Amino acid sequence: MAREFHKVGVVGLGTMGAGIVEVFARSGLTVLAVEKDDTALARGRAHLEGSVARGVERGKLTTEEQAALLDRVSFGTDLSVMADVDLVVEAVPEQLDLKREVFNKLGSICKPETILASNTSSLSITEIAVSTDRPGKVVGMHFFNPAPVMKLVEVIRTVVTE
Ligand SMILES: NC(=O)c1ccc[n+]([C@@H]2O[C@H](COP(=O)([O-])OP(=O)(O)OC[C@H]3O[C@@H](n4cnc5c(N)ncnc54)[C@H](O)[C@@H]3O)[C@@H](O)[C@H]2O)c1
């Protein structure tokens, strides 16, 4: 049942989302990063670029690796770019209605095999999953803060997760 992910999406580029984008891009994945508007997008992008630049200052990556990492990330404010990603991680604020709305849209945009994941800390993955067309492909993927540093991700399944 192993699946390979090549192209992944992240929705919401706040404290967690920007860090999750960095983790994926550092691992060689192509990342589509989506925010709710241009102002939030600029803030999230600056967060990512600042964090990666600090990595260079600390000798953790070279300027070539920095450029390659940032090259793998595309930014936008339209969820429709998620049509052909293999995995999406949602990292919008901790509000059930908002997350359900995002998952509902992702269900109609993403290809049927795309895995939809939430970074929620405390909400029910089942309640989020039933707002999509594919509850069986929904999981929790809970990164810890700061995501680029913490080597731990909690994966949460529901009774219907495939
Ligand atoms: N902060 C933590 O320490 C931490 C740790 C683990 C998990 N979490 C969870 O991660 C999630 C995000 O938390 P955070 O601290 O990064 O929040 P945050 O407020 O820093 O970031 C949320 C981002 O989502 C964006 N957003 C809002 N609506 C959106 C939409 N419709 N489409 C796209 N983007 C949208 C906001 O503009 C904001 O940039 C929450 O579910 C939280 O419980 C947080």
C-alpha cells in the first residue's frame, strides 16, 4: 500500500504551514503553498524565506541548496492549483467550520487519489473527513512547532481511513 508523494500542497502559511512547506521543500518535494489573500501570502512567504536564510547563516544549508529549496515552492491564493497534488496538508486556524469548508473545496478540486490531511491539534478528524467526497482518504498529520526543527509528526487515522 506504499504511496510515493512528489507534489504536495499546503493550505495556510501561518506559524505551522510555512514551516511545513519548508520541511517538504527541503525533502525535495514540489510544494504548492496557498493562502487566503495576497497580504497573508506575502507574510507566509517572508516567514519561509527568513527561516531558510537563517539555516544558511547557521551553516545548515548552502546558498545553492537555499535557492533549490525555494525554487520548489509555488505560491498562490487560489485552491484550484491543488488539482493534481498527491497530498494536501491543511494548516488554517483551529476552527471546525473553516476546516470543513476547506476540505469540502479540496474534495471537489483534487484528483480522487489525493490524500487530504489536517494539522489540527484538537479537532475531530472524523468531523473534518465527512465534509469531503473521500472520508477514507483523510488523516490527521500533526506537525509540532517549530515544524522545520521537530522530527516528529503524529499521523491520526479515523475508523474509515483507508
Ligand atoms: N501553533 C502551534 O504551535 C501549532 C502546533 C501544532 C498544530 N497547530 C495547528 O495548526 C493549525 C494552524 O495553526 P497556526 O498556529 O499555524 O495558525 P496561524 O494563525 O499562525 O496560521 C493560519 C494561517 O491560515 C491562513 N488562512 C485562514 N483562512 C484560510 C483559507 N481559507 N485558506 C488559506 N489560508 C487561510 C491565515 O491567513 C493564517 O496565515 C491549527 O489547526 C493549529 O491547531 C498549531
